[in-house]
Amino acid sequence: MKQPTSDFLRQASCVPCEGGVPVISGDQAGEYLRVLSNWSLSNDAKSIERQWKLKSFVEAVALLNRIGELAEAEQHHPDLHLTGYRKLRVVLTTHAIGGLSENDFIVAAKIDALE
């Protein structure tokens, strides 16, 4: 696998996935995470996540909504968790394959570009 770049990921589009796509291994995920330093790999290597502690509830909801719009445009939807009124956690996985696909890293890169 060629080393991905954040520019490549931000410019790519998610490919609809109904299964049949190979799961990205933990080692491969590590290659993607080299360019997505704000994201972390789960212990089981089936998801990636990022957390924010924003200044206010309004800022947290605004970011959550921007992420929601992006996810809908890409048709790849993360799990969104807003707790403690200003702590936002985003978890990406490809549910159809029970693990990570390139779509997860594309959406992560595009989320990073929202800031």
C-alpha cells in the first residue's frame, strides 16, 4: 500500500459499501493514522475515534452539525457522542464489514478540515 496523504484523503469520495470490501488491518490503519494524527485506533483495530473539548455547548453542537452534514454528503455516518455539554467524540467504522475501510479515513480527513 502506498502511503496515503491528507490531501488525497480530503479530495477522495467515499465509495458505497454494502459488504465485500476487505477490512483494513491494524498495521494498514497505522499508515493512515500517520497523516491523521488527531485520531486514534481502537484496541480491536475496528474503529478510529477523535475527541474534542469545546468552549461551549453551542460550539459543540455546531461542530456536531457540520460533521453530520459532511457525513450525509459522503453517505458514511460516524457515531457521534456529545457528553458533559461540550465534549464531543466521533467514532468511525464501516458497519457493513465490521471494521475499517478507506471510507473511515476519508471522512476523518474531511472532519479535520472542518476546523
